[in-house]
Amino acid sequence: MGQNPMTVNQAIAKLKEKGYKNTDKRRDLLEVFADEKRYLSAKDVQEALKNKYPGLSFDTIYRNLSVFAEHGLLEETEWEGEKKFRFTCSAGHHHHHIICLTCGVTRSVDACPMDSVSTNMEGFEITGHKFEIYGYCTSCKKA
Amino acid sequence: MGQNPMTVNQAIAKLKEKGYKNTDKRRDLLEVFADEKRYLSAKDVQEALKNKYPGLSFDTIYRNLSVFAEHGLLEETEWEGEKKFRFTCSAGHHHHHIICLTCGVTRSVDACPMDSVSTNMEGFEITGHKFEIYGYCTSCKKA
DNA sequence: TTAGTTTTAGTAATGAGTACGATTTAAGCT
DNA sequence: AGCTTAAATCGTACTCATTACTAAAACTAA
């Protein structure tokens, strides 16, 4: 495990700054995302860690995923009634994704439609936006 | 009730074509959406009809909302873990929305980012996309 | 009106996500 | 290293949205 030890270490360090402790489970949770680089649901994460931590509780998974997302370590979205998370691509760089609905794998879309929206937003206090393209990747298309 | 009888009648007619029957509850469900022109959750709909149909079951609501959405009478989306529906704006015209997260009211965005996406989608079979801008409308901002 | 189908009420089941007390663990201090 | 305390975890129970099921009622078309 751990094709990207540096990035996980950076993430752990960032958490430490904020006062979060470095636990084995947290590290392993982050490594699942660092290794996969795909959108994963809580259940996917449980599945990925079931050998190492057979009784890993949902409380632990959900709480940590929220903490990670809150501090920018993971990107969060939801589709088909489930929250999904993925390792943050490159720190600070705003972007969007093409997402495979089956496996969660993504491809980056650098352009942001907000840059060219001409609609009048007067009166609205804008707090965020979502632009995602959905489909099936080469591998999942075949199956 | 029924500020938009024409549109509701058209919707009912469309359903009839497909073999669905014209029932009072279906009509009233559609009228809630025609009157509101906002994104509403199943619970919002139940609330809106609780006087006329105190015991309206969720089965009825969800089943009909799905039927409506499936045949293009309603637009469907989800945020904050809930499915939301709104009366389809203008038949056939592709567009997006600015959405108030509190009351579901919308403003149209005519431009579609898909028209100018330059990312290579080779390998991906694209099935759909989502572009939504979130915020708070004038009324909800105050409160 | 009658036959046949659709719809509905009422309720139960499912599944994602959240909450909480008791126990365990990490990290800082002496 | 041992002590302290604040955080993390487990195990479980709960909430909430959504879906599923069955008997009964309502509707359409002939």
C-alpha cells in the first residue's frame, strides 16, 4: 500500500497542524484515496479496508471523510443519492471532472463555466456551483 | 389552485398519450409544481397538499414524481442528499439554473458549458452532465 | 355496468448517513 | 518511561429519504 507516500504524509502533516492526531486508520483511509484517485463512496472505502480492519465502524469512516473534505484533502460530491470523495487533485487549482458512473474514475476539465456565465445574478448571493460530466470510461463501457 | 391550467392540462394530456390515467391527485401534484415553479422535495409536496389530502402516501408521491420526471414533465436534480423536482421550464429547450438552496427558486442560465468544453473525452461514453449554480435568493438572504 | 387495469393507503423494508456513551489510543509533559 | 488529557474509535442505535408490498378503491373503456 502507498504508491503516494509523500502526498499522504503531506495530508497527515496538514491535519496535525490543525490539531488532528495521526492514527493508523486515518493514514490508511487517506492511502486508499491516494492509491485510487477515483471517487469512492463510504462503502467503497469500507470494502477496500475490510481485510486490514474487518470491524471498521461507519462512524470512523464518515467522520474522517468529513474532516478530510472540510480541510481540502478530499473533494466531495454526490450522485445517485450517495456522497462520494476523491483525493484532491492538485492543491488550490480549481477544476471540474468527467466522471465514470460505474467506477468513479475521472478526467480533468480545466475550464470553469463560471468564467463565462453571462446570466444576471443580481439578487442572488452565490455560494457555489457544480459542473460535472457523467459517462462511462473505456473499461466500464466494455463490461 | 391552478394558476397554470393550460400547462397542467398539456401535461395530463401527454400522460394520457402514454397510457397513464387522469386522476385528481396526479393533477393536483402537477399543479403544485406549475404554481410554484421551484425545486421541491417530496416532503415539500406532501406539505403543499396536506390540507387537501391529509393521508397522501409517499408511495403515491414518489411514484408519480418519477413518472413525471421520466416523461419530461418535471426536471429532476439532487442536492443535500435529497431529490428535488421542478416543473419543466419550456419544452425541449436545454438550459441550466441558479438555485436558491433554501427555497428552491431558480433563475435560468441559457448557456451550456458543454458547448465550449475543450477537454478530450476520447474513451469516455458521455451520458449526461450537470451544471448548477447555488446560492440564496433575495428573500432567503434576508431571513 | 362490468371487466380489467391502474392507483392508492398504510405500512414495512432498505440503505445512507448521523449520533452517542464507553473504551482505547495518541501526543505532550514531567 | 510513566502520567495526563484530549481525541479517536467501536458498537450500536437512531434519523431520514426512498422504495417496496398488498389489499382495497377508483378509474377507463367497452
